[in-house]
Amino acid sequence: MVIKCTGYLEFEPENVTRKHEDQSSWKKVAMIRTDDDLQPYYYWFLKTRFNLTLNPPLRGTHVTIINDRIAEEDFNNIRSLFDKKKIDFYIDIEPRSNGKHWWLRVYCPDSESIRALGGLTPDPYFNLHLTLGHANEKWSAHSEYILDCCKRFKLISSEPRHSLETHEIYEFK
């Protein structure tokens, strides 16, 4: 099951870390911003249900669609067409984790087209996702334990990503 969401595209968001600042000369970034409470809700859920404390994403609730080396001209062309435009995307409601980072799978056919217009592959290296947070050193062992328990008791599946067409879509108005 996936839920339809709407956000707006933001190209070259403010650099919020030294890493972003250092890479800004060659790496271009575009993301879908949302004004919803998805990330805070899942943060609350993981904290309440599993006593799992995560560091939230620095840029708030968002889906990064471009985080790549891309020709300046190509990037400027797609930015001029799509910056601040509304875009629909779909979130898989089941949290995912690698033991340290927690996220939701995201599907966005429009972002695939935008990436292709910029000369990029339709899917980014790390598939589209909405970051819920990451466990720091203090919480990393607990985070890995929670993931292991979730898998063992089948609270989280280990199924690979399926195409959007195979999901039932829910839309809230």
C-alpha cells in the first residue's frame, strides 16, 4: 500500500552542513519539499513503540530527487522548468532500515522524467526515499536490535522494491 502525497520541487536548497558546502561546486541538488508531518509522525511512532531515538533530517521532510554531478546547463534547464512546481509522489508506509538509517520508500514517476531530462538515470543511486532519521553512536546498537526484532517478528518485510503499479494507492483529500 502506498499513500499519494504532494510536495513542491526545490532546486539548490540551502547548504546546511560543511559537507554540502564543500560539494556544492560540483554536486547539484533538487528535492521535493513537503509541508506535512510524515517525518515527525514516524519519528514519534518509532520513539513511542520502540524507544528508538533518531536524529531527524537536517532539511526536514523531503525527498531528494537529484544529488549528483550534472552539467550546469542541463541543471539550469530543468530548474527553469520545474523549480517551485507541485509534484505528486507516493510513499510506502512500511519503514525501512539498514540498522542505522531509517526511511520510507518513495515512488515518483515525474522525478524519473525530470532526472532523464537532466541526462541522469531515471533512478538515483539510493532509490527515492523519505528519510526518517538516523541513530547516532549512542543509539546505533539499539537501532540494530530494533531492526532485527522487526524482521524476526515480521513487523517489517524484507521484500525488494516493487513497481508502483503493483501497489494499492490511497489518497487523502
